Amino acid sequence: MSIQSPAKCEIRSVICYLVWKGKTPVKVYNEVKTAYGDKGMNRTSVFKWCREFKNGRTSVHDDQRSGRPSILTDDIVEKIENALRDDRRLTVDELSAMFPQISRSLLHETITETLGYRKLSARWVPKQLTDQHKLNRKSAAEAHRILVQTYADNALSDTTCRDWFRRFKNNDFELEDKERSGAPKKFEDKELEQLLDEDPSQTLSELGKILQVDESTKGLGMIQKQGHWVPYELKPRDVERRFGTCELLLQRQRRKDFLHRIVTGDENWIHYDNPKRRKSWGKPGHASTSRALKEKRPLYAQRHDKVILLHDNARPHVAKPVKTYLETLKWEVLPHPPYSPDIAPSNFHLFRSMAHGLADRRFHSYEEAQKWIDSWIASKDMSFFRRGIHVLPERWEKVVSSDGQYFK
């Protein structure tokens, strides 16, 4: 049974205590939700207060502010954050038109201070760097820009440039590479990236032999999850989004089944030569929708139930023309957190199964490859595709149980 009519300072005191105990924001939110239910605090506000207390705040009361009382509520803050997640290229003017009840100055303060975003290259991105980090990055970035202008493709990578910049700034002017334990890394990241671009299905052993390095040598800062290469470590905001999105989808599914209304689509490379392999390697790509599916979509609009589209947040998918087109179809777009191929049926189900069928197969023409794919798809009955959709709640549950992290 949840606590009824709690005071704000009471909930904040609980959050402060849990942060002091070392609980993660996700676990704090779960505790608050268990104790207070719907009368408690929403996820965005819980995470905000976790940041406040972690940064040294001790007061659980609102700060005194001059002027008339603010009409900014936690609900509006959450709506602003959702709008930024949907389209990070929104301007303050556009957001102001969406939320006319608050002033531009308060809106900007909410984005930059409450939500912790900053504008970078015409996109709102999480503000996670300290002032000193910003100063260091700005100087190192300027050095890297000059190197690129001078040496073009032969310039050092941004990461290497920052490493040397830090050494020089610490009065270390030794130009020779320092001795490191283990097998030395004898290749540039560009070499590894080029090899993966040419054949994203090579194994660690194969790449190690080509580059003549030990398999344990790491590069590009990626790890393999569910047959895809993803960032080595999810950022706190990514973890929060995965947890929050999957939790909301689970709650919705428990209220009323909607899996039968889901349509999903993605794109993957098919090679003419397909040597047998256990895994498929590749960076998360900017997938576009197949032409055949586009042609069929208007037919789905005639269905009685509203179609729910599940696709990732690649830039082509969140572009305004695409959003506008989907609105004309009156389709609902299901929320999907970034860097989450483990909850995308096309990735963990369809492409994985197709990869097994492609093992040791070689094509000599586009037509031959297309014929095989059409035949392979036709060989699968409806239950195969339904299974990929209906396993989603189980995978959402695993994400929630893992506190938003990747599950095994």
C-alpha cells in the first residue's frame, strides 16, 4: 500500500537518503514509486533531485526566487524533455510556441539548468562536462582542427590529439611513445574501421591476423551486443531512457495488448560472398525503410486498428518529412531508446535468423541475391514473424530488471 498525500520535502528527503546510501537514480526512482505510487514524483524529477543531492545539495526545500511564482510544473518539464528527445534540432522559438504558458527565459533555463542540455552543432545534447573539461576540450579541439586543415586525412585522430595535448599541458614534452604493458598496438583506428566497413562480419581472430596484433587489443571503443557493435558503455541518460521507455511499454502492454498492431522494419547488408560465421559485426547504422514496405504501408492504413510503427531513432527516421508523412498515415510511432538493438525485432530476430541461412552461401549477381531473400522470407510462416514481436515484453522486462543496462 502506497503512502497517501506525501509532502514534496518528504519525498526529497527519501531521495537524499537513498543517494547517500549509494543507490543509482534508477533504483531511487523504483523505491519512490513503490513507496508513493502515483502520488510520488515522476522519473524526470527524481533524476533531477538525485543529481542535486549528488552534487552536494542538502536542502530539501525549494530555493527562494524573486518575481511572480513560476507556473512550471514537473509535468511540463517532462513534456519539454520528451520533445527534445523526439527532435534534438528544435529551436527555443519552436519550443516556446509549443509551451506558450512559460516565458522564453524560463524555457531556456529549464533546458540548460534543469534538464542539463546544451546546444551543439544545431542539436541539443546532454551537458555532462565540467567547466574545466570544456576548456580542455575546446583547446584540444582547436589543435585537432588545425591538424586536419594542415594534414587532411593524414592528421592524428581526435582522441590521439587530445592525449598528446594533455601530456604537453602537463609539461611532458617527451615525443617518444611511452612503454606500455602487454602487446603493443601497431595499428591506427582508421585501419580497423576500414576493415569493418569492407567486411563487417570478420571475427576477432581474423582481424587480429590482418592487423598483426593480439585479439585483446581494443580499438574504436565499441563492444558487441546481440550481433551489433554498440558504445562500450551506456551513458547515464541512455540507461535512463532504456529503463523508462521499457517500463512504460510494459505498463501499457499490461493494461491492453497492442503487440498485434506493431509493424517494424529495418535494413541490413547482404553480401554476395557469405563465409560461415557466428556473429555479424557493424556499427549501429542509419537505416531507411525498404521501398516494398513503403508501397504496402497505405494498405495498412485501411485497417480498423491504428498501426503502431516500431523503428529505431536513426536520423532519417526522426526527420521532419518522415514524421509528417507518418502523421498523414495516422500511424503511432512506438518509443524506442537509442543504442538498443537488443529490443529491435529486426535486429535480434529477423537478421539473426537470416544470417544463419546465409552461412557459406555465395551469390554472383544482385538478382540471385534478391531471389534467395524472397524465397527465404516466403519460407517463413506467420508465426515466425509474430514470435519476433511477441517476445518484446520479455525483453523489455529484462531491460527493466537490468536497470536499463544491456542484458545477457
